[in-house]
Amino acid sequence: MAFRKLPRRYGAFVTPFFLSLLMTCVVSAISVLKTQGFGPEALAAWPTAWLVSWVVAFPVLLLMLPLVRRLTGLVVEG
């Protein structure tokens, strides 16, 4: 079974999509565990915390990515 890839032009959306999924997963888990400790309540609260974080993070990444690329260009030779 072959996986059909998206065209290259979608990379500007796919990269922040995956980055926001992974980063919000880790950060929301750390935040929930720090405030509630490790237990059933924290495990139950984490998916909602992650979803809210991701809903905010993905559009913010899409908006901020051009600025981040320019700032990177200022400090990295290329």
C-alpha cells in the first residue's frame, strides 16, 4: 500500500500543523502534571488542555512563521 504525498506547496501548512501538535502535546502535559500531579484526574484533564492549546497554537504558528523565518535569516548565514 503506497502513501500518496501532498504537493510541495502544502509544506507551509503541514510543518506548522505537525509542530503545533507535538509542541502543544508536550507543553500541555507538563502544565497539567505540574498543577494536578500524576493521577487519573490529570490524565482525564490533559486531552482538553491539549486541544485548547492546539486550537490556539496552530493559527498563531501560521501567522508568526514568516516573521520567524525573517528573524532566522538575520542571525543565520545563508
